[in-house]
Amino acid sequence: MNVLILTVFLSLLLASLFLLFFVRERRTQGLGSPEQDALRPFDSEIPKNALHR
């Protein structure tokens, strides 16, 4: 029974650490990731409707 409690405690600890680091990184990212910056030139394009001929 003690092993089960220890396992649940450690899994909750790891999950909360992951969530904390994830939220912290998303807040401090600021300008965006390189993947988002690579797609920025497409922001000014007007999407074309594929069905409209």
C-alpha cells in the first residue's frame, strides 16, 4: 500500500512540474517560436477559395 501512495505522489509531482515549466515557457516566450516566425510571411496573403472558379 505504501508503494502505491509513493507512486501516486511522485506522478502528481512530475505532472505538476511539467505543467509549471510549460506555463512558464509559454509566458516568457514573448515573440514566438521559430516555427511561428517562419509562417509569418503568409500572414499578409489573402486566402483563395479552392471551389470558386
